[in-house]
Amino acid sequence: MLRKLETRFGEQVTISYIMGGLVRDITAFYDSYNDIGGDPDRSNSNIAKHWVEASTRHGMPVKSDGFKLFSKEHPSTYPQNIAYKAAQMQDQALANKFLRRIREASAAEARQTNKIEILLELASEAGLDIARFLDDFTHGSAQRAFEQDLATTTKYGARGFPSFLMKYGEKEMVIRGYQQYEDFKALIGRLTGGKLQELPIAANEESIMAFVVRYGSVAPIEIQMTFDLALDELEAVISSLLNKQLIQKRKAGNGYFISPKVSAMACDSATGVCAL
């Protein structure tokens, strides 16, 4: 949904991520609705079941086999939050790429992403300077930046995730919980007095290939949602791009991701023009 917003509204909108912490210590945490908290192993099992069930609705890949988000030695999600802040100190675009890799690794690859060795590997994949990343992560600057984010979530009363703070000029509103794209579109219109409008977008192979190149790793549902494709249309365009050897599939849990096999120079993500 966020990628659809970025694609459909272009440079009119900027999406920023505020780290909310969520679980300081799983042994002292309890979500009674999903029976998550206390024992790390039981929590991992219940989280995996919950995420697999949710994936039938949102369509993103989830891997339950071997899922391990917590352990007795690593009971917190704070390391992932602090790691993002460390990455953000280097480069915002790389930080967002890194955040996506953390999410993929956690949910779709069943990797324990609160371990520093895993975070370093993902940071390297994202293109970050590892020495600088480790220094910021270890020596307090990223921790302090994370604490500022926590102060922001407290200020706006964000106790559940996702929560969204929408700002336009001096106007702002807080939206709680998952929202459909059409809801966000309506909220943007209301907040801006209709000044920001959805941009026209062509649902053709060139535009879809530019979308894949822009993000580097996309799930089929992200293409389908962004370009408003029927399932048979989605399958046809993926099949065509695979046959042209422009994209490749990467198995992930109960689904897969798509990445480009061509140089980023082959596509212009702004115009949607690719050399096919």
C-alpha cells in the first residue's frame, strides 16, 4: 500500500519511518489476543502462526519453518530499530533499503534479525558502510536517535502499529491501524484541500519493470496492488518479463520476491520507460 502511494502520488508525497520499539523484552511483554509474550520459543511459534494467517489476507511472503524472532539471549526488537537509525545517519535511501531487507529477512526468511551478525550482513547487502554503521550502532548515536523516535510515538499516542502521522503544511492527523489505499487517497484529498491528486499511471510492462527496478525487490501483490491488475493480468506480465529474462524470482516462505536482471540504467523510474 505504501509503495502504491509513492508510485501513484510521486514526488508529491514523502514517506518517513519512525521507529516504535514494539517489544523491549518479550519475557515482560504479553499480547493476550494472539497469546504472544513470556516464553521466547512459544512466542516465536505463535507469531509464526499469526503471520502466516495474516499473509492469506495481505499476500506478502511469510516463512514459518524455523521462524525465530526471539531467544533468551536476544529477547528484544530494539536492535532492529536502532540499526535502522544507524543506517539513516549514513544515507536515507540506503536506510530504507536496509529496513526492507530487515523486514524480508524477519518475516519471509525466518532469520533472527535482532542479532548483530545478521544485521551486519543485511547492512552490507544494502550497501552501507559497515564500519560506520557498527560505530553508530554500538557507541550511542543511533540509540539516542531511536529514543527521539520513541518520544515522537509517545507524543502522538502511537501504542499500536502501524500508526500513521499525516502532515501537510501546518495541518496534521494521526491514523491508527492498517488502512486501504482508497482511504489514504481520500485522507490526502481532505488534508490538502484537493491540491494533491493521484497521477496517471500506465499498467504496461515498461511501467511495471521500472517499478521493479526502483525498489529492487518486490512481491507480486505489490505489483498487483500498485497497478490495479487482475490476477490473470499479473501472472501474464510476470510470465512475459521472465521469458524476456528481465526479472528473476527469489523463493521466500510461502511466496516469492521479484528482482530485476537488468541494470538500473535500463529503466527510468520517473518516466516508466525501459529498454525492453
